[in-house]
Amino acid sequence: MAEIIQRAGTWTFDGETVRIVPAADKQVHPLRKALGEVAVPLEAVSGVAYEPGRKAGRLRLRLREGADPLSQVASGRLPDASDPYQLPVERDRTGVAEYFAEELRHALLLEEIPATPCDRYLLPGPSVPLTASGTDGVASFDGERVQLDWNWMAGEGKSHAGPRVLAVGELEGVEWTPAIGWENGSLRFRPKGGHAVLKPEHDPNCLLLWGVRQARETGGSVLLAAAVTARLPHPAVTRTLPEEERREALPPSLDKTSREYPGEDADAGGTARGGAADHDSLLRRLRDLGELHREGVLTDEEFVAAKKAVLSRF
């Protein structure tokens, strides 16, 4: 067994699993503490490196693409201090860090673990329930549903729409954008179907995140995004399967033709209407887009893109 104990936490490797346990020290980033212990199976690892530094080194674990929901959502945008797969190493523990890395590399070679992308998640993602606070509201996730509750800073569109509840089966994906400097980030939930892409402040499925200079912790948002992502079909499934099989792999949801305006494209028995009904529905959507554009909710570019998407269905 290889083990290294540092102020930020402890890493152990028993030949099958890399166990990462964050320390309780107040200097440890809140995201690491909230995530808690992480057990990384060897088959999820693509490599490991020890990077020496002038004052301190860094042990860095690299995971295979698509192995971890958190890494999938963060996409390399987590600061070093909050990345659970990095461990600051004191200068007098350089030898231990190098031994740890060598033991892990040897196991990867012995077990012939490929560095290719995974076709399924090998880590379960953060535990639920989770809550994330943002500029204009709060997002919560219980493992089955996402709920968005708006506060007094929410835009008129969000406030008028009221709380938003989205079942996992209704979602196509989650997008997390970190706050950088004074710029806000966002946590966007993408329902299935061809919805217009709105600015975060106008999108009723999107939570604004405080800029880092606003002294608000946004780490909870990426954990929530990862927890939702872990319960969605793996990207490899939706990328490679034919359309019919892809639909079967996805959780059940509204039919593509009725997601934006349920009930307009189907009769009481659930049978899709054709002809004039479809034509009228698309015209109504065009009128709605025009109103959003005139009200300033949609920019010129967003309006053109959304109108093009609707016109392509005539």
C-alpha cells in the first residue's frame, strides 16, 4: 500500500483504489470538504504525475475522459485549490509523493488500463441532496428533481414564471460556467427539445452565480451539476447510438414535437397532429420569439438563431 498524508488531505492506494480524503483544516477549500471522501477505481485513472515546485510540489491524478461526472462538468476549469484530484506536497515529502506516483503507474501498466475515454461513469458523483446559492436564486437537487427558487434579484421573466421544477428525465444536459473575476458564472439546465438559447439572466432554467469577488462560494453549484450529470445518460451513449436507440437510452420525457408547447401538437389521445395544426403551432412560436425580441429578452443574434431553428421545421 502507498500512502501520503499532507495538510490538505490523505491519499492512499491499495492496488485497486485511490482513496482521497480531504483534511478538516480550515485552509482546505470548501468544495473539497463538501465533496468528502472520493474512491477512484484504478480503471478510472489514465495517469499520475508529481510536479515539483520551488516551495512545494503537487501530486496530480489524471482521470480517463468520461469516467467522472465532476470532471465532465468542470472540464478542467476548477482552480487548483478546489480540484480534488490535486494534492499540495511539502518539500520534505517529495520522496513519498514520487513513490506514490510510481506505485500507481506500475499498477496501471500491470493491469493494462487503457487511457481511452470511458463509455460509462466509473465514479458515482457527489452525494445528494445538494443546494447551490446564486445571484438570483437557489437551486436544489434531491436525486430525482431539480428545483429553482428565485429571489428579489431575479429578472422579471424568472419572477413571473415562479419556482421551476425539472425532473431528471426531462433534462438533456447541464452546463456549468465558473465565475471569473467580476464576471458572473451560471448553472444552466437544458431541457430536452429545441429551446431558444437565452442569456442566463433571462433563462428560467438557469441560475446566475456570483463572481468570485462577491465573496460568495460557488463550489456547491459544480457539485450539484455533477450530481445531476451522474444521473443522465453517459455522453458516449448519446453520441454513438442511432436516433431510435438513443431515445430508448434516455429517461422518458415529452415527445420532441411537444416539449415547448405541450398539448399543441397532439390530440387528446396523444396522437401527433399534422398539416395545419403543426403549421399554426410554428407560426405561434415565431410570434412569441418576435415578442421576446421586441422586449429585449432576446438579442438580435439569439432571435435570428431561434427563428432559423423554427423556420427549418416548416
